[in-house]
Amino acid sequence: MGLTGPDGHDRRVSELCVMIGRELGMSPAQQLVVSRSGLMHDVGKLGIPQSILDKRGPLTESEWRVMKTHPELGIAILGGTGRITREMLGVLYHHERMDGPATRTAWRRPRSPSKRGSSRLPTHTTC
């Protein structure tokens, strides 16, 4: 069983993060950071009502607003020491996009026209 459920999603995300990290030339230490971030990325869902997590069918606008808080809830859960780690930043920003729309406007990466649409760049920063 993974941190966020029995389906292995967190483990698959962690493995995918490491594979992308290798392709991007990350050091083993950096790969460990993204691996841990992948494992913990949805820990904030522990603070989301089970009725929302288990809902079959589309979420209402109100339910989506609650669901979108899980990255911040993850930081609250992990941040008991008051120390922010790189892994925690991965948890906080795992729904940010490198190619445009972001959920946190303070965390936008500059867009590079020459790399837009490149298959070598991830468009989602889960890892």
C-alpha cells in the first residue's frame, strides 16, 4: 500500500519522477529528492473529506475548491518542524505547469518559445 492509497499511484509517480530526472541529467541526490516528492505528492488528501475522494462522477465547483487545497494541506501535514525541504516544495507545487497555466500565480516559470511543446520537457511538475 502506498502513502495515499492501495493502488500504487504514489509509487508510480515516484518512479516516473526518477525516470524524468535521469533524462534531464539530475544527479542521484536530485533524483532522490524528486522520488520522495513523488511518494508524498498527495499526502494532503488526508485532509480532504472522504466523501469528495470517493465521489463517483464529476466534482461540483465547491468540491473542486476543496480538492485543490490538498497541496497546501500536504505542507501543513509535513511542515510540523517549521523547516521547508525540497521534497515539500515538490508536494506544494505538484500541480503547477511549466508551459503556462498555474494554480499559484506566484510560482510561474518563464515560457521559452523555443522549448514550447518539446517532448523532452515535462509539462506538469509532479516531480
